[in-house]
Amino acid sequence: MNWNWDVVSDFMPYFWDGVVVTFQALAIGSLLAFTLGLVWAILQRSHRKWISWPVLSITEFIRNTPLLVQLFFLYYVVPEMGISMSALATGIVGLGLHYSTYTAEVYRAGIDGVPAGQWEAATALSLPRRRTWTSVILPQAFRRVVPALGNYVVAMLKDSPMIAVIGAFEMLGEARAFSNATFTIEAYAVVGVAFIVIAYPASLLIRALERRLVQ
Amino acid sequence: MSSGIFTEWFLPGVWITIQVTLYSAALAAVVAFGVGIARTHRLWIVRFVAGTYFEIFRGTSALVFMLWMAFAFPLMFGWQFVPMAAGVLALGLTYGAYGSEIVRGALQAVTAAQREAGIALSFTRGQRLRRIELPQAWPEMIPPFNNLLIELLKGTALVSVISVADMTFAGNLSRLATSESAPAYTLLLVCYFVIAFALTRGMRALERKAKAGLGQTPKKGPLSGLLSRKLNPEGEMSQARAGTAGGQG
């Protein structure tokens, strides 16, 4: 085994390009996952079966199939229907959509955790449905869900290398291209370590947040 | 998808996917129980080593580890895995780390009085674990294991990246060969869903059996056979935590 620091320093410019793409995908993907997930969670609770069942089926389907294949589907099949996006945009939509089905479960668990008395109190005060959601249920649910949502952002970080397979060059994509061009291995190690260096402090932060919010 | 690719690549690909799932699930189960039990060990050094394993494998990406095993490992040690072995090892070790959190959590949830009763009856540590703690913790592990197994199945699609000829590989081949991607990828998604559904049914049967051993019956919800596991609020939060780095502080 021969480790060469020169290779590492040659790789660094590409590495930072990759980091920027990873964080772009992560930031926009998380926003998408958070908003879509809330929409799924509320629609799944609808009393109208023709709304809740299709939403439930679609989210279950997305949740039970691999992100990798979904990315291929979005990148190769969806443009045939006339909507074409760049590789990075496709990757972001794929990540956001896939993880929205997870955040939907988190929101569901958070909403289920609000005591039934809160719903009954809202009914007793004859609050309109919208007001019940926005002023009573969601503010209490949010406190519970923030740590779990944060954890899924870290999970998403670890799944972000998949967008390299459709040609959006984030950290791993850059490492792979560099290693193939130079016949070296150091780039993979750099990226592997980078994931731990980002993921571990991030989740310690979430843990601190959890201690603060859930008491 | 043309019939040649379907019979030559796709059908064997389904079998490869199932094989990779089973092998890595078996490896993950061994790792999960080994590391999970070690993390409740009384010696701090054993807990520390097991905890470090857990944090490292949970902190890195399965795909990065898999590519490392397939491409960097042979260059570093001059010794190469069969691609499928590299995939199975990467998946088994990574998902085993997630699973160890489930095992640890379920073992710690067994009430202390049970362990004390075992000590009072002068059971050895191994006997306590085998005859008292694991039988009670086991039914609690199954629903989160079910979700993890589905995650593992989805993870097997990654082996196509290190050119193991699983069904995702066949789907890509079909796109390249026929320049028609819609049927191949749609079929692929449906296949994964069907396998996930079958696994969920199997795990549910296992759960019924395990719970019956404790004189309980699992709760039935709407659509309960069709869906992935709906966990209670605490379960959902700990599932989110198990999949990410940064554990018990």
C-alpha cells in the first residue's frame, strides 16, 4: 500500500467543486423533502378516501423502491414525457421526492404524538379546521419532529453520492472521475473521510438540539 | 424491453438481486447481533470498540464504501473481491451497524427486574442473554428490522454501479441496447416493490409468531399488509436516529 499526499493535494480543487454540489443538492433537496412531506402527511390524514388512499399508495411505492432506480427513471424516462431537467436538478428532485416519503412518516408520528385532548379542545372552541392545524396542532408537532428531520438530512447527505450516476458530479463523482483518470486511490479515501467529518458533527448538533426541544 | 435482454439478463438479474439481499441480510444480522450485544457489555473497552465500529459505518455512505471495496481495496492490498462479494460485504457491514442500534435499544428496553431475577437465580451472563433477555427483546426488534430489510433491498440496487449484473444493471443495459427506457425502468420499480411487499409479509408472519410466544397479538391497522411499517412516535424518532452518525454522546 503506497499513500501519496501529492495525489491528495492534486485532487483537492476537484474535491471542493464536489463539496459545493453536494451541499447545493442537500440544501434544496431538504427544503423539498420538508415541504412535500408535510403535504403528504396532511393529505394522508384526510377523511376523504379518494384523497388519502392515492397519496398513501404513491408514497408507499416511492418509499419501497430504490432511489437509484428512481433517479434513472427521472433522468431517462421523464424527459420522454416532455419535461427535461439538468442532471443536478434531476438529482435534487429525486432526493427531495424520495426523502419526502420519510419526512411524511416523521410528521405523521409528530402529529399522532399531539394529545387527543388538544384536538377536542379545538373542537370545543369551534375553531375552524385550518386554524386548528396552524395554531394548535402543527406548532406542537414541530417541536417533536425537528430532531428526526435533522437526522434525515444527514441520511440524505449519505445518499447524495447516488446522483453521480446520472452525471451530477458531487464529491464521489469527482473522486471517481479523478481516480479513473490518474489510476490512484487516494481520492476515494478523502471522500470517505469527508463524509464522516461532515456527518458526525452534524448529528452531534442534532442530538444537542433534541435535548433542547424535547423535554 | 426486447425479449432477448429480458430472458438473458433481466430474469437472472432478479435472482441476483434476491441473492444479494439474502446474503447481505444474513451478514447484517450477524453483525447487528454481535455488535449490538457487545454494546451492552459490562467492560467499557468492548463497548467502546463496538461503538466505534457503529459510528464509522453509520457515518459514511454505503456507496462510497462499496466503491472503495471494489476499486481502492485491490490497489491497496493487491487482492481483489469478486464484485458481488464486495457488494455484499459493503451492504452487510453498513446495514449491520444500523441494526446493532436496534438490538441494543431492544435489549436495554427489557426491564431491569428481569435481569435481576436472572442474577438471583444464578444464571450466567450467557444464560441470561439467551434465555431471558433476547426472547423478550426479539419481538420488539422485528418491526424496525422489517424497515431496515426494505432499506437493504433498496440498497442492493447500488451493486449495479460496481457492475454486478442485478436487475438494475439489466435495466440500464436495456436502455443502452434499445434506446427505450420507459418500459425497463417501470418494470424495475414494480419488481422492487413486489419484493419489498413479499419481505414485509414474511416479516409480519415472523412478528405474529414471536409475539404469540409472549402471549400478544400485533396490532392491525388499515392496509397493514400492504404498507411498510408504521411505527409509533418514539419508534419513528429512534429509526431516524439509527440511520445517522452521532450516537449516544
